[in-house]
Amino acid sequence: MKLEKFNIWVKKLETLEADALASLHSHVEILMNSWARREKFELSWVASNKGIESSQGLVDLVCSRFKETVISGGFEGRNYAAYTAIIYANTQDILKDQFAQFYKLIGEKNNSAWKLVYERLYIYAAKWLSGRSIEGDAAIEIYQDSVLTFFEKVNTQKFSFENSREFKSYFFRILEFKTMENSRKRMLQRKRYPDTEWKHFIGAETAEKNETDDRYFFIEKIMDKSISKDELYLLKHYYFHGEKLSDIAKALRISDGNCRQKKLQALRKIAAVYQKMEFNSLQKTN
């Protein structure tokens, strides 16, 4: 929009002309949806002290704040870039408060809040699993196991998710781990390895029966044998404790980029263990 036309539109907003207000609402909705997709935020995971709110209510609030800014003479930029900056800032500010209220409902096991979460996670998980060629019973099993673990962790541990992006990210960590776990289980079902191949894992699991309540006990034993102490610390704190990579990087005194690289390297090492076992088994059967 050219500066001259933009200023005419702002003047119409100052006098609350209907066409200017209608265009503001439509454009703000487009801007917010585009921003939310780009930044991976959920506009429907919002609430107030009255309960669950709609995304349209969020648009109304952002529009209302901008109108107040214009009417009070606080819109000094008078250009499109300044306008969008205000819209994005207001969106983030309101979302922070409204997600906090929404997450409070999650902690209270509010059915309506969890239903909204499940609906979105199902779509995201289906796309994520399909992109990795995981479909059918395997995809359903992984998703259900991930959701149950997610529900259990969120409702039994005290997390401080500041926004919906962090909340979703934690679910995807679980989904990623469950995919690895499912792959390992299916590999064992397909191939019958001699006891000697797995005795250092199965023996440890049998020797510590009391620990089998921990669903991660078996994979932890594999991790102990496959990766370095720093990599082990990284994966455990990322997948089991839900910590941010940036916080783990600080604890390990490395950069965020190096931390991400270490995570990938550790996962590749674990995958290599599975591949090596499968190769050895095939060699023995041929």
C-alpha cells in the first residue's frame, strides 16, 4: 500500500469509519494467521478468566488495541512497517497472557482445552509420521502412545511453557522418541536375535525388574552403551526432562548450534547400533 493511501486509511480509522474498521479486521486476521503459521503458534489455544476464547476474539482484541493507539495519537510511524510491527507486538503480548490462561485449564484437566490440543496434535502428528513413511497401525500406535505419555507428563510434572510453540515442541520430542522406540520394537519382532546379541541389554532389564515401570529403561541402557557422557546428558535432559536445547547448551558450555549437532550425532550413533545388529544377524542366517 502506498504511503498516501495508507495515511488516508489511518485517518478513516481515527474517525471510526465503517469501511476502514472492516478492512482493519480482515487484514489483521490475515497478518495474524500468516505470522502464527510462520512462527508455529496456535491462535486457538487461548483463554481468559472466563474460559476458552475463540481465535476471532483474539483478532478483535488486537484490532481494538490498534484502534486505541491510533485514536490516542500514539501511532507515530504512519507507515505500513510501523503498523505491522504494532500488530505483531500486540498479538504476541495478548497471546502470552491468553495461553497462560489456557495452560492453566490444561493443568486443571479441562476437557474442552484438551480437546482443542488433541485435534491439532492429531493433524500435526499425522503429517509428521506420513512424511517419514509411517502409516497404518504403526502410525496409530506411535500417536496414541505419544499422546498418552504427553498427557501423563504434562499432568504429573510442573512445566513452565511460555507459549503454544514450546508446548507443541515438547509433544514432538515425545513423538520423535516414541518413533525410535517403535522402530526398535518392530525390528525385534521381525528378527529373532540369538540371546548372545542382546544379553547385555536383556540381562540388565531382567536384573532390575523394579525399574521396568519406567518405559524408558530399556532404551536408556542402549544409550549408555552407544554414546558419550555429554551426548547421554543431552538426550536425557531433552527427551526425558523436557529441557530446552539452549539450556542444555549452557550446561554443557557449548553453542546452541553445536548442541543441535551433538543431538543429531547421538541419534545417528544409536541408529547405527540397530543397523549393525541387524546386519550381524543377517550375516549369521546367510
